[in-house]
Amino acid sequence: MAKLDLEWLAVFDEIYKTGSVSKAADRLGLAQAAASTMLNKLRAHFDDRLFARTAQGMQPTPYAQRMLPHVREALSQIEQARGSRSGFDPAHAQRNFRICMTDISEVVLLPGLLDHLRRNAPGVHIETEIISTDSGRRLADGEVDLAVGFMPQLDAGFYQQTLFMQNFVCLAARNHPRIGERLTRKRFEAEAHAVISSSGTGHAIVDKTIARLGLKREVVVALSSFLSVARIVAHTELIVIVPRILGEVLVTQEPVKLLEPPFALPPYAVKQHWHERFHADPGNAWLRRTVAGLFGGKEAAAGAA
């Protein structure tokens, strides 16, 4: 077979991840024309189109789907070998990282991370996506570098590290006509509620606790994210349970108040997660240490390496 250039395989992997030659080129720091040339060389090398242009982007052929695990294993092995000799220089690195997180983390954690990168790693860029049931697979495939949130479903093949513990508070309008500075169990059951169903937030703990205690809760609206909840609560008589870290931000943005729940809710750990395939990657390790140092303290930073 003719010579196969390693950079061609990196282009193949990025096109598979992004469904776009231009996005793949951008993530690899290449000109689009160069990425297109490499794709054409790959097509000739393997005698297959590999990707077909569709309305949904560049979609892989069956042959490309069969190639993918072998290509990624080869890239991973080479990256690990390279990482054993060299580190990651954030001040000069040009790299995009994709982080899977909750909408809460985008509000309360992401600004701090971006500010740190602007000052210490100006060539490092971040893309985010919301945690979903597909997040584990995307971490394993290398489509996501890191996940931050509550993800107890991740088991074999994943590393995890606690950043901080989190608990819950109730949120109500500051001028709520029936709720003062204290929320009783009776008033909790009498009021109408908003609930949020969002992956990665530990909110299932709330539902399980309410069911176990046999509490009544009239749910009048179920929201897909936390982003609109403060405005909804501020302009209605609804109450809602949210993680404390978010509630403390929301009270500065809308006329709402925080109240302690009238029953005990277990705390949960907010963790960062990564797949074992990328544990030795110097860039991934640097990102983990950075996140742990910003949000988890010195002990967490030491354990993120």
C-alpha cells in the first residue's frame, strides 16, 4: 500500500466528529483546502469515498464506520507515546477542547474558566454541549474531552473526580403573597411547583426524596433547563427547587428569594469525568488540573493529574 500520513488520519477523525471539512480544518489549525486534499488522499488510499455530503453534513460510509475504532486507537496510542515525552504548554498551545456540562455550569462555572484561559492560555478555545444520555459514548469516542456534572451512570472505563459538594434550596418570588422568610412543609405541599428535568444536575435526588417521604407536589410546569426558571418564579406564585450554587446567582438577577427546604435533601457531588483512553494526554490532564484548581481547590487539582 502507498504511504499513509498520520495527519490524514487526524483529518478523518475530526470530519467524523464534526460532519464538516471546514470545522475539521479549523480544529486542527489547517487551511480548508489542505484538509480537503488530505481527505482526497485518504479516499484514494482506501478506495472508498469515506464521507458523503448530505443535508446533515458529511456522513460516513459503512467502510468509514468500520475504520473509525482502528483509526482512533492508532491516534490514541501515538498521542500517549508523544505525551510520555512532552508536556502541554498552555501559554503557546493552539487547541480546542469540548466540555460537556449542565446549563447550570455554563452560568456559574464557565465564566471563571474562560477568564482564566484568556489570561493564561489565549490559544485554547472551549466548545460546550449539554450533558445527555449520549455523553458517555462521546467521551469514549473522543468527541468530548471532559464532562462536568452529576453523572452516576458512568462506570467502567471512566475516571471521575469530585470538585465540590452541592445541596438544594427552594426559590420563590420575593413578594410571594403566602411565603415569607420560612417555608413550611404544609405550605410546600399547598403551593404550585415548577420542576426541571435536566441531565447531570442531581435533580433526580429531589424527585426520589419527595416520593420516599410521600410529599404532595402539584407540578404545573416541567422545564427542560434552568435558564428561564428565575424569571418564571419571579413573575408567578410558583416555587421550585434548584441547586444552591445556581440559586445564589439567580437572586442577583431576578426578584426572587432563597428558602431552605422544609425537609432534608441529600447533597451530591459535582464531578469532572474523562475516559481512560485520554488519561495520559497532556492537554487533557492540563485541562483537568485547571478545572480542579479553579473549582475544587488544591487537593482536587493534585488528584486531577
